[in-house]
Amino acid sequence: MGLLSLLRKLRPNPEKEVRILLLGLDNAGKTTILKQLANEEITTVTPTAGFNIKSVAADGFKLNVWDIGGQWKIRPYWKNYFANTDVLIYVIDCTDRERLGETGNELFEMLMDNRLKQVPLLVFANKQDLPNAMSSSEVAEAIGLVRLEERTWQIKACSAVEGMGIKNLIADRPNTTLLSIYLGKEWIGCARI
């Protein structure tokens, strides 16, 4: 049984909307990931000065993805988007080793907010197409994800530019990442790397 089928059983409302919050530091690749999810061209992507919203249909579900800018001046406003979030996606630039501490601090500060306490977390280890990219397991260790307890989370290697690790997120088949993590059953206190 595909996860969309399972979601239909758990959530009988065929118009179920899933609110997904897409965050990360500037230049991590959030908007490119959003465009890949929406099957849009990625030839012209500019830094997000505020936010972008895209709705993606997934077999009876409406995934509302909120992409919020990651510049340091915008980050204090992230908390204004936490309410009613069903899934948190955090994007990390795996080639930017100098900012791993900063991105880890931002993530863990966010996770302390009570409005995100029960929200499943999907971390994208982005830019895997580049030769100097850290692996997803290296990133998980470097920012302390491996020590997260009592939270549903997963880290997934991806390349936003190539679509690797992104295009199958909403497919109707078993173990589809985005909808699986929404269900929050499989990765409690652990991760698939």
C-alpha cells in the first residue's frame, strides 16, 4: 500500500491540506527545492527576500509549501510561520563547511519552540552534485542531529539543481519520504541516512 493510500485512510478528508515549512540559511537551495517540488523551471532563481508559497497536489492532498528567506535579517521572523506547521523541512548547503555551526544553531534554536515540538523534521543535505559536498551522515554528525531524541526526523541527501532526492518526495508508493515523515511513524528518534 502506498503512503498516499495510507494517508487517505488516516485522514478521510480528501481535501486535507498539509502545511510544510521550508527553512534554512541563505543560499542553501530552498527556493530551488520548492521549484522542483512544483515541477517548475529552475533556470531563474533569485534569493527570497520574504517568502514564497506553492501548492502541490498529491493524490487528494494539497501540500502548501512555505519557503521563507534565510538571510540573517529575515531569520527572526521565521517564528511567525511556525503555527499550524505539519512538516518542517530544513535545507543545509553541504559545501559550506564554515557555516555548519551557524546552520546547526539556527535549527536547534527553532526546534526549542513549543509550536514545533511535535512537528516531524526532514533535513535536506543539499548540493550533493558538487565535489566538495559533505555526505548526509557527516552533516548529521557535525550539527548534532544524531543526538536528537523524542523527535521524528530524517536527513536526506539531495541536489536541488539536478532534482536528485527531491522528485520522488510525493510519489504514491511505500516509504515516500515527505508523506512518510508527515505520518511520523517510522523515524522516531532515529534517521535513515
